[in-house]
Amino acid sequence: MHSRTGLEINPLFPASKLTWFLNTDARACDLAHSGNLRAGTVDTWLIWNLTGGTVFATDHSNASRTLLFDTNAMSWSIVLADIFGVPRSCLAECKSSDGDFGCTGPGIEGVPAGIPIRAVMGDSHAALYGHGLRNPGAVKATYGTGSSLMMLTEERLLPNSGISSTVAWTEGGRTIYALEGNITVSGQAAEFAAEMLGLDRVTDLADLADTVDDTGGVTFVPALAGLGAPYWGDKARGLFAGLSLGTKRGHIARAAIDAIAQQVADVFEAMSADVGRETAALRADGGASSNSGLMQLQSDLIGCKVERSQVAEVGALGVAAMAANAIGHPMAIDLGTDIFVPVEQPSKRKADRSRWRRAVARARGV
């Protein structure tokens, strides 16, 4: 399975969910096997509705995240469809990311009819494209409820350090591959901690964290829905470690922000190990990236510069740029960047990373 898809078996990827649905709903199962049920990712649903139910399609980047798509053959895998019990008729037509996905249909409120849909990409893939990355080198991190890191690769790789292989996009007849690490709970960790501390807004967490110089030895592992990359530990559970009578609310707030950066550092280091070289920079976007304290901490933990986009929604610009290219009107993207460089001593970074790894091991029960 890994050799075909580059993915681990995990509920993050929809194949097992579709299997469960077909196994627990007899009517859905009957519809599927009679060719009258269609299943897809969010992009498929959007395309279907935008085209008035005339186009049932997805692109290669989204298909590659389903556990049903062979990223070497670049087609749905009959073998995997059989393993998961998914009839081939359920699955959408796969198109190039810059393919022709039809036009908007009539009767859609606020959307004129006849607008061509000329680019479809996964959100993280689109952000990678929006950052202007076209060659291997830098890593892109989108900080959201969960977080996604991606790095372009020279060719299709099958990493063995807990990182996924994916199709970044297909454009102009070329297939571009990448590595991706998905963090299950990232920005959501800050929301969780803010609620536990009785704060009204998650932005108040950053203000509270600024009242202390460090975590005071407190570590928060936000395995609130298991752990994603690079651990893939569904049974891991969240924990706070290192509490003492000297622990203040600010230390807990700081530990929550630290947890976001530590998880990104885990994936960043795993990616560097997979490609066999150090990475020069991290490109950052997404809502949580607006926290400058987090970005500085991130730079300190990975030991290289962080380039933060001044535009939060880079993915939207990325897919727009691909669509513009597809119709022959290239679109320039000027994101603007804020640069953060490491200021902590390497010995401090090493100690912080070691403390984090010990806490993660406890959360995983190993």
C-alpha cells in the first residue's frame, strides 16, 4: 500500500472512512455497487455543484491523498479499491491540476454562469505553488487548525521516517512530486489551551505567554486526536509535563505555543533526513503564522530562517495563479515576507528538542 500511495493507513486519508460508510449503510452499499453512488473529496463536491452536476472530477493532487490513488501509475488503483471495498464507479475522473473542469452552471447564487474552472489543487499544495516554489529546496508550512509541511522533490520518493509522499500538482503535462507531513492538532492546540485557561480569545493566549520568558520547564504535547506525522500514533494522548508549584498560567500558555513549533520542527527534521540534506529555509503562511513570537521560536527550533508571508491565504493565490497560467495570462504573486533568523544558542535548541522528545515518548506510551 505504501509503495503505491506513499501514505500510511490513517483516518486522515478518506479510504477507510469510505469503507466504514459502505459497510455500515446497506442502502449506500447497494447504490455504490449499482453505479449510483459518487464519492469524492471536497474539491469534487465543489466542482459537481459549481457545474450544476455535470462534472464529476478531481485533480491528481487531491486524489493522491485518498489512499486509493497509485502515484506511480497516476491512476486509481484497482488493487486498493478492492482492498477497501470501493467500487471504481464511485470515484471521480482524475484530471491534471491545470485541466478543464467545465464551467459554472446557471442558477448558482452569486456566481455568473459560464466561468471556466481551470485549476484545482489541494489546499496545502496550492499554498506551496503560491509561495513560488518550483524546485526542491525550501519547506513550506501552513499553520492552521492542523498544519501541513511540504517540500518539492526531484522525483517520486517513498520516505521511511513518517513523512508522506504526494503529487504536488500536475501542470503542462508534467507531474511534480513532494513530501508532506500532516500535523493533526496545531493551531487547535492553542485554542484548547486558551479554553482550559479560561481565556475569551485565542489571541489572549499569546499575550499571556509573553508574560514569561520561557515555559518554566512545562511541556504540552497536544495529542488530542492522536499524533500525525512523523509519529502516526492514533493511541497517543495529550499531556502536560514538568508542572511544579512554580508553574504559572503564562508558562502553560507558552508551552501551548511552543508545542506548535515543536511539532513543525519534528516534521521539518524528518523531511531533511529523507532527502539527505539540510534545508535552508521555511516558508510560513496560515492564520497562526501571524504570531511573531511563534515564528521566532520556530526559527530557533529548526536552526534556520523562517520567511513568513504577509498574505495569510497563500493557497487561494496559488490556485488562482495556476488557473491564470492555464488560460495564457500568467499572474505575478507578490506575497511580501517577514524574515526571522535564529537567535538562541545551539545548546539551548538541543536541550529544548530533547525535552520535547521525552514528553512525546510519554504521550505515545513508549
